[in-house]
Amino acid sequence: MTHPVAQTFKDCAELIVADKNRKGNWLYFDKDDYIIFTGDIHGHLQNLTRIINHADLGKDPRRKLILHEIIHADTSSEEGIDRSVEALLRAARLKISHPQQVFFLIANHDIAQITGNEILKRDVGVCKMFNQSLDAIFGPAANEVREAILNMLRNQPLAARCPNGAFMAHSVPDPDKLDTIDWDIFNRPYKQEDFHRNGTVYSWTWGHVHDEEQLERISKQLDVKLFFLGHKLIQTG
């Protein structure tokens, strides 16, 4: 029998793949949609709750909430484990209850968890901490839950766009990656190599550098007028 948490992530993954707004690895929105695009969540359940309350999805079906970078808490809980799975579970349940209003985009910490390519924060491997936390929380069902999470993460689209030229993604490739990426990534299924270092999805989610020439080139290639990105550290929050 499938663990109920694993089933929730499986159901969410199916909705992500079948999104009516999705074409390839794009999400397309209408000019009348009211879009709330978040920054990185990183397991902060209180911030996620504030975002959900602000979105007030029941008020108007045109309200759309785009979430990304939910896993890997910046600080562990008092028990010494990463409880960001709770934020991911809440987001998955929200998608199930509002399938046409809640959307996800793939991010670099998702890529790390999918590939096992570790990220260190304060000398702690966040992928290892996340896996250990799943073991502690779910016990014998941990592997089933973990596989369902990974399936959900790897099925997320790469970017969203609006008719006015607004573009939303976790990040964009650094300038030195623009000649090596596959620009057709938005129109074809992901390949496993896309997720690994120097792969196209990796490059789209790990970029830190933003300069005028780079953004102008992406703008012309993808017909973008305005970029909305996460990933960048903002000291003031």
C-alpha cells in the first residue's frame, strides 16, 4: 500500500505534467491572470504560510501562485533535522486543491537533490541532511517518499511567461554558458544529462551573474521584456 505522503507527491507530479498552462517546459499565462511569483522558500513554513495567505487563491480563479526552491532549509530544526519536506508537502497539497492556480518551477537545489551533487551550507551537505531527515521522519517508508519527491522535482517546468513579455524562472545561465546550452530545452523532454554540471537545466538554474549583454541576448532569443528571477541572495530579505 502506498504511503499517503508518497501518494500526495505522486498526485502532485501528475498534475505538474498535465498542467493546462504547460507546453514543453514553459508555463504560459493569460493577460488577465494575476500572478504571485515567489522567491526561494527553503523550508520556511511560516513564510510559505504568509505567501499562501497573501495569494488568497479562493478569492479569484485568475490568481496564480508560482513556487520554487522549496526544499533544503537554511537552518535545521531543534531536533537537528531538515524539515523542509513539510513545506514541500504543504505546497503539493495546495497544488492538488488548486490545480489550475498553483505552479512550480525547477531550481538548483532540486537539481542537487535529483543528482546527488551536494551543496554545502555551513559545512553541512544539504542533500545528505534532507535524506537523513526523510529517514528520521518516515522510517521504513522513507525510500518510497524520497522517490516520489524526486519524481515530482524532475517533472517541474523550467520557466513561465506572460503575453506582455514577462519571464519568470529560478535563474538564467551565466554569460559564459550561453554558447553551450541547448536553447531547445523549453520544447523537448529533459534528459538525464541536462541535470548534471554543465547540462542545460543545470545552467538555467545555477546562474549567479546578470549583465546587460547576457540579458539582452536571452531577451532576443526568447522574446523577453522583463525578467523575474529568484536565486540571488538579498541581504535584506
